[in-house]
Amino acid sequence: MNIVPDLLERFPAGRPALLEISRDGERRVWHFGELIAQSAGLSGAFAARGVRRGEVVMTLVGNRVEWVLAMLACWRMGAVAMPCSTQLRRGDVEARAGQANPVLCVGEEELLGELPAGIEALSMADVSAVLDEDEPQETPGSVAELGPADPALVIFTSGTTGQPRGALHGHGYLPGQALQAEHWLGARKGELAWCTAAPGWSKSSRNSFLAPWLRGAAALLHDARFEPAERLEICRREGVNLLCQAPTEYRMLAKRTEVGELPEMRRMLSAGEALDAEVIGHFRERVGVEIADGYGQTETGAMTGWGPGARVVPGSMGRPLPGIETRVAEGELQLRAASSPTFFLGYLDAPGPPELVDDEWWATGDFVRADDRGLYWYEGRGDDLIASSGYRIGPDEVESALCSHPDVAEAAAIGVPDAERGQVVKAFVVLRSGEPSSELAAELQRHARGETAPYKAPRRVEFV
């Protein structure tokens, strides 16, 4: 098996695959034939730079076609793709590189400065030169024959009980997305699907382009910061049929824009945390579409959700997807690993298969209740994870960033309720020196944003 020829060559070469909208608003349609040819050329450049089957290629690229091409090039030649968030800082990148040992990083020029020494880099200008047909071309890498357990993808967890861990998925994970693509995402042939998640997140790796293609739909990539009014304008202008967003994005759209008709919108999806009934009702009334919640983990892929045509019960995670076997053990949701086509191979920092309960059940760490209709309702985690704006944030990362400031003796981070973001990070700080002030609080927030990804920085600071 190999997902690149198996999936992409299923479509006519001239059929639209991607609609890319750049940061400056430039619009370009990419066809399947172009993606096949250019990812083949990029695989040749990877091979010329020493990338071999089974070796890891890191990306520090936003929602732009170079990210997609790098992923496809890896899968074509049997290398392992490791997409990373463009918000990571040097410490984050070093930690990931330490676990995965990448031999190459494809990155945007301004981000490659965060790269540890010893990792060869391929900038966007380099990629452009590689793909320029007027320049000498490397011989494309051969298409690898792969099995379901051959390594394909590394996605880092959110660090719920410590530092983020690299979860390794095999090539079976890629076609395995067909289950959730049909029974949760629900795109249709010829439609335009937009998953707004940034590279580096589990939902992005499966739904930004892979799952839409598995259903015969095209995908939209928009490489820009979230602006509520712009998000709606693009949906109307481009005729988006399916929109997959974080709950916070829906809340901001509801509160900061006049959500009107979206004539082409057929399906809206949300994942990351429970979406409140008020917002679901807002879109039901204004757009005429139910927002379908879904649940999954980096390690498992999608597990539960509201399928196409279902009447959503606000606040519920829905039911397990077809074939997915789950149980609730002492309040914790557990998955029968063998029932999931997208279950991971293991963690990079713990050789061997994942540790299972009773040799077959994966303990999610998420606590739920099941009602008499078979619906699941999320109740919280067994650890102190902070869920903010669809991001999952380990308090340890926030505390470490704050404690690296010379004025801080101790710090503790928690999640506190927020109407738009679900939760925001609040930090309690004991000073080593200096006096508590709003100016110092702002300085600590800036410091944290410089030490770790900005979304992890505390939005509230209390001195104790």
C-alpha cells in the first residue's frame, strides 16, 4: 500500500484538490496531477539530502501547499512526516527533535531560527527552487511499498502529565481515516471542505486534506490568523460546504459577527471541548445547520461524534463511530484498541506497543457519563489538563516558562472558565524579587510567550 498513488491517482489529473488562500489573499487552485508531480519532485530533493525510508522529516510550515507537499513526499518514499505548530519556540522544537531525531526540517524562513544545530533545513525558497521546472531537478524518490504498521506520522500530544510525547502512527492510519471521514466529517464528492486547524495538531493531520480527499471532496487551506468576519466572508465567497473549527472559533463568530446565511454550507463540525447549547442554537437559527461535535485523541484518532443527518443533542460527544468499541470503567472512557483503524503504534520515548488495560483497552484519561440513549457526555480529565480554545495545555509547560523568569520563585497554572475560550490559563506566581504590579504581570505574559507557544501563555496572572 501507499496512500499517495492509491488515493491521489484515483482522481483525474485535472480535478481540483486544494484551494489555497495565502496570507496576502492570493488564491490558487491545485489539481491532483500537480500535487502528484510536485510531491514526487520534492521526494527527490529529500532523498538527495539524505532522507531514507523510516527517517523523520519535520515541518514548520503553516496552512500552505508546501506543508501538504512535504507530507505527501514523505509518504510516497516511506519517510515519516512530523508536522509541528508554527507557534513553537526553541525549547519546544528542541524537545520534539530530541525524541524524533529528524534528519531534515522543511520550514518557513523566519521559523528555521528555532531549529537546533545539526538538522538540515529546507526553506520555502529552497522548496520553490526544487519545484521550478526551469531548474535542474532531482530524480523523484521511488514509491515505497508499505504495510499498515510501517511508520508514517508523528504527532505530539499536549503534555497532559508532563512534556509532550510523540505518538507514532503507521501507514494504516492514513486510509483508516475513511471511517471518520464518512461517519463524522461527512464530506461529499465535489464539495469544498475547510478544516481550520493548524499543522501540528491531530485534527489537522487527518482532516485538513486527507479525509476530504477520501470522500472525493476538495480542501481549502488559508494561511492566516483567525479573523471572524474574514472567516465568514471566505465561506460565502468560496462556497464552502463543510466547516470544521474549534469551539472557540464558533463562539467568536457568534459574538463578534452578524452570522447570516451561508447558502452553500451543508455541515459544520466542532471538536476539542464541549460546545455550549447557546452557540449551537445560534448557528441552527442563522445558518440552518447543526454543529456536530466529535471526540478523539492524538493516540486514537476519532472515536465518537454526531454523524451526518443526526439531530444533535447539545453538549453530548455523540456515540462511538461504527465499529469503534468503547466502555466506561469507573467513569473513564476506554477504547478497545483493536477496534480502531487509527490507533497508534506507540510513543517515541517508550519503545514497544502502547500499554493497555487488560491487554486490550486504551485508557483515555477522559471521564464521561453515558445516558440511556447511548450518548456520551464529557465530564473532565483525570489529570489537570487545561482545555482552551481547542488547545490542550499541560500546566507544567506554562509553569516552566514562568519559572525561567529571574523574578519568579514559583508558579502554578490552572484553567479557569471563560465564555469564549472554554477555559483560559491563569497563573499564580510567587516572586523571588520585585513587587507585584500590572506591569510585571504583563512582562511575565510576554516572557511566557517567548519561551513557549503563545497560546500556552497565561491570560491572567495573580501574585501570591
